[in-house]
Amino acid sequence: MSDAGLGGRPLLDPFGATLVEDYERLYVEFGIQPLKPLLPKIPNPSAAMRRGVIFGHRDFERIIEAMRSGEEFAVMSGIKPTGEFHLGTLMTVREIIYFQQQGATAFYCIADIEAYEDNGIPFEESEKIAINNVADILALGFDPKRGYIYRQSKEERVKNLAIIFSRGATLATMRAIYGERHMGLYLSALIQAGDILMPQLEDFGGPKPTVVPVGVDQDPHIRFTRDLADRFHSRFKFIPPSSTYHKLIRALDGGYKMSKRDPMSYFTLDEEPSVIAKKIFYAFTGGQPTAEEQRKLGGNPDICPIFDLYLFHFFEDDKDVIELYNDCKCGNILCGEDKARLTRIVTEFVKEHQRKKCQYIDKAREILGVE
Ligand code: SF4
């Protein structure tokens, strides 16, 4: 298995930039399995699964079996509290909520240790961000009565597991998976393994199938944790975690890097709709330089962030996605009118989300035990 990417860093790098042009490569080089052949067996596949946005998995058959049989299972994922929710984090939260709605007990981790180790954000600051993020997930539909929301830094069980797991990993293993990194990032990887396997502790009902829906850049954590689940099986009886992988959404400038240094490359769910509208207006497209050429030659939705926004988040009906793809290719639609329609849909969504979210701030404080 090759893990080498450019510049000695792993190709799939949870602590750095991951750029995957060819997802097929991941099947061959990393043993990620394609999700498509499983689609007919999934009782109620999500839009992201049907559209190929979630394209790969490890051991997902185990979760399908649980969904079909009514066996207990868990979904576990988390987000670093580094700022307001954007389009990438929205994807992960929607996946957690989807599995919760399919019957899973949901674990949402506020990865504040990783936010410190990877981004240097102190806990006092990440606590404020976490309140805001938790209000987001509640507004998006996360049901706290059938879920567990926690901060890594406050969860003793996660930290204890990380200490136990540290005996199962050598420096050479960490280097091979994550590249040459400071010790804090290796520690944070052990903490994440604790997050992923905590739902299987006796406190939460013991071993159970657990799915971790993540962006494909997080696969090293999954591989590492599956290995630890095997190593510590005799003690904990862990079932190796399953995973699903989503593609990474394009930034508004057409690249894959939504960067805080370039606020025009993304928008957050907290932004003023008028600001978001401006960002969409200036976004890169796969269109032609002139309307005349667009009508004659058609556009290229495969490189277009506007198309990605519809595909990932803002068209509910698959038929609308297919229609836009074909209309774009055939030159039946111009980028200006397409952006105007998207702006209307996004504005409505964001306004409604912000209205709901206001009502959940107190609840978020209560869940996090913050005065
Ligand atoms: S018509 Fe829409 S999908 Fe096609 S290139 Fe223009 S903005 Fe992108």
C-alpha cells in the first residue's frame, strides 16, 4: 500500500491539503471500496450516496446489515471547532443526521484537541466556537435525545483509550501513516482513535457496528483505528469501524482549497445572505467566455463549483441535478441565470437556518455545560 503523495506527505492527509483528482486511484492504492455496487442493498440511500458524492467505503456491508435487521449500530464523526460551519462541514453533519434518522445512535465529537494540535486554537477560544457549531447541528436536525455530543478535552473515556492505544503504535507506524509530524498530531490521531471506538465501550452498550462518515482525506484515521481495534480486540471485543467517504466540494474559485485567507473561496452558514450572494456572483464557473459561445458549445459542469453546490447540497431532487447537467452541457442555460437561481435557493436556506439556530444557542450551552 502506497501512502506517498507530493513532497513526502501522504496523499490522503487529514492534517494538510488533500487534492484528489482521480478517485478511482484510491480503490487500487488504498483498498477503499466503491459504494455504487452496494446502493441497491441500502434501505434508504441518501442523496449524496445516490449521486456518487459519497463514493467509497470500508466494511459498509456491516452497517447495511444492521440497518436492514434493526440491530443496534452507531454513527460517529466530528468536526474541529476552528470557525463557522461552511459547506464542507455541512456535508459531514448531514451524513451524521442521515444515519441517526436510519436508527443509529449518533456520536458528535467536538475535536478541540485536534483544533489545538493542528491549528493552535486554545480551548477557551474553541469553546465559544463549539457553542456556535452545536447550535448549527441542532438547527440542521441532530436529535440530542438519541445522540451524544462531547468535547475531546472533557471526555475522560476518549483520553483513557488514547493512552491505552499508545502502546499499540510505534513512531515508525505513525510516520508511515501520517508523515513526519510533531508529536501533538500523533497524539491527536490516538485521541481520534479513542473517539471512533468509544461508542463500543460498555458505558454505551458494548461492541456494535459503527460507521464513520468522513471526507476521504480522513481515511488515515480510519485505517489506523481499524488496526487498533484488531490489536485490542482481546481486551475490548471491538468491531473494526466501518466508514463512508465523500468527495471534497470545490471551492468557489474552482480549486479544492476553501481558505480563510481567501474569503471569496467559500461561504459560511453565519454569513449575511447579501454577502453570500456576492460570493456566488463572483464565483468561477465552467461556462464559456460569452453567452453566444455558451449557447453554441455548452458549459462544463464537471469543473464548476456552482454545479457542485447544487449536487452536494441545494437540489433535493436527483432529476433536477441531471437536468442541470444536461442543460449546461447543451448550452440551454447560461451561467448568470444559473447563479441567480442558486442565490435564491441558498438565501432561503441560510435565512431559515439562521432563524432556527438562534433558538438553539441556550440548548448548545446546556449540552456543553457552559454557563
Ligand atoms: S450553466 Fe451552471 S453548471 Fe453550467 S457552467 Fe454555468 S454555472 Fe456551471
